[in-house]
Amino acid sequence: MKFLKKISKKKKITILIIIVLLFILNFYMYKVSHSMRVRYITLEFEDLPVSFDGIKLALAADMHAGLYIPESHVRKMSDLIMTNSPDIILFAGDYIYTAPHQFKRYNKEHTLKFYNGIKGLEARYGKYAVLGNHDNWESTEDVSNSLYSNGFKVIDNDILFITNEMGEHISIGGVGDYLTDDVRFDIAVSNVEPEDFHIVLSHEPNIPLRRAREGGYNKLIDFFFAGHTHGLQISFLPMDFWETINKNREYPIFPAVYGLMDYGNTKVYITCGIGTVLLPFRLFAYPEVVILTMKRK
């Protein structure tokens, strides 16, 4: 109390204003972290089969259901996805969050929040996912079972082909998270020809993109989707800034934080995700569902 008496009235007012502003900023960042937006993108591809022209994909990642993210937030994401009637749903990992991994904690109730939050998702050509570092740190088995039970195919270091009623096909491959698994592009692009249309899912974008280029695999990948970065989660620059840095470059500057970019012949999208870790706040990096319409060029 003696300390406060020594502070001038002007300084007290200044301190009070700072405290109020910090409270407002924290409240705003908390509200942002529990908001949700849909970003609509249309891309053209020369390799896309004619009968798949106009196919619509829903993309999402980093739900982090658990410590900060309730089931209702995951449900909101699912509702937005279904409102847009996608043909394919792609998830890019990190579905749960209990605590920083070094705490060695896992709460199964958090996986149930994710499991219940994605119930009812449907897509004409299927639902596909890869796991993230938090999923493998906490419970690879429980998270995988939650996805499988909701009709998703988990494709870490795997590939599948989707053939439509016209007999034409596209393919989707997935690589494992580089922090907790192998990154096997040789499997994720196996049996893909240069003229085929191929999508690859990865949780973390930067290291796999480098490995794809070094191994020449990017020549077989038309579209690459990843998350992990959260758009920095608390960014002091708008997401447009991070996207603009790499948007018109042939190869992105690393680390590639957010947005749509080119990587040689490959179109890349890195989402800022849905949930939060470490702190229940977001700044500029709004939670997002991405609806991608693919057109034949």
C-alpha cells in the first residue's frame, strides 16, 4: 500500500488504462479463438479429369478438442462443413489437446469431444485424414478409432484411388507427421503417373514440402494440404500478410505459415486451423473451414 501512495495520480491512471486495455485485448483474443469463418477458394488444375470438374472439398485441421476447445466448437465446424455439401472432406491432424506433451498427460474425455463433434459428417466421395503430433503424443489408437468410427479413412503413409461412375479417377495420399512418424512420400504417391490428379495430406507443411521437392515427388502432386502452424495463433500481422509473402513465388519462403501458395507444379494450402494450444487465444488467425472448388483448366 505504501508503494501505491508513492505513485503519482497520473501514473496510477496510466497503469489502470494499461490494465483495462490488456483485459479488452485478452477478451477479444478469447472471442476470436471461439469464432469460426468459412473461406471459399476456387482452383484450376490441368490434370483434373473432366467428370470431376467442379468437385468440392472441405478442408480443416487442428481442432484440438479438449483443454480449451469444447465439443460445441468442433460441432460448429462440422455444421459449417455440412452446410456447404462437400464431395470430399479432408482433415490434416491434431484433433485433441490435453496439455503440452512433456507433461505426459492424456484425458480420454477430450477425445470424446472430438468424436462427438464430428458425428454426422458425410461426403459423396469419402472422408480422409492424417494424424498430427498431438494425436500421436496423446493416443494414436483412440484418435484413430474416433476417426474410423465416424467413417474417416486414416491415410498416414498410405494412398487410395477414387473412381467415379464415369470410370475416371483421382487419388489422395497422406504422409505421417514428421515429429512423431515417418514421412513416406514414396508410399503417398505410389502408382501415380504425372498426368494423374493427386492430392497429398500432411499435418506439418514445411519439412514434408522440402522432402517432396528434394525427392522429386512434388512433380506428382497437384494439391497439398496441411495445418499445424495455426497461422501463429497469436499473430501481430494479418493473415493476408503471411499469404502474400509466398503467393506469387514459385517456391515458398520457409517457414510457410498460412495460405494459398505455389510449390513448383503443386498448389499448396496451409490452414490456420480450428482450435488453440498453450493459451486459449487467437489474434488475426481466425479459426477457419476451407471450401475448395476444383475446376478443370
